[in-house]
Amino acid sequence: MTDVDITASAAARVAAIAGKQGKPAILRLAVDGGGCAGFQYKFEMAEHVDSGDTVAERDGVRLVVDAVSLDLLRGSAVDYVENMGGAAFRVTNPNAASGCGCGTSFSI
């Protein structure tokens, strides 16, 4: 099992955002304390990969996770979902015991 993964849909979205912003196609996923369920996912476009980051790559796009966040994200996959409620990156996290309805926070 890989530490983290990024789906083709998420990779395509990151590539589109990076192209518009003129930045590298690197999406950083981190975990912060807070959110309605205890922890929340934080996404941001990154300029580079830091030493100690875990990297997943698909279609030339990189997903990077720092060592501290990796403990809470191991085995997770990032997807990009569009539906009636809008469009967003979603994390499928096997370590999360519960989540919130908005899908942006979780508990373990």
C-alpha cells in the first residue's frame, strides 16, 4: 500500500490550477488541529517539495505530505469531486474514525 495517493481527477484539477497560476503542479496536503471533528484537512499549492515530505505522483502532478501529517494520512487518497453541492478536493482516509458532513474534518 502506498502512503498517500492522488486520483487522475485530482491530478487534472491540480494541473489546471497550476497552469492558471503559473506555479509548479504540486498540491500540499496537511492536517491541522481544529475543524468540527477534531482535525481538518488543509490544501495549498506548493512551490517545492520539502525534505522529509512523502510524495505521490500521477500524470506529472505531485501530492506532498509532511512527516507529521503523514501519521494521520497514511493510506489516504485525494480525489476531486464535482456534484450538485459544488466541487472540492476530498480525502478518503482509512484512519478517520468519523468525519463531518462537509468532508473537511475528521477524528481518529
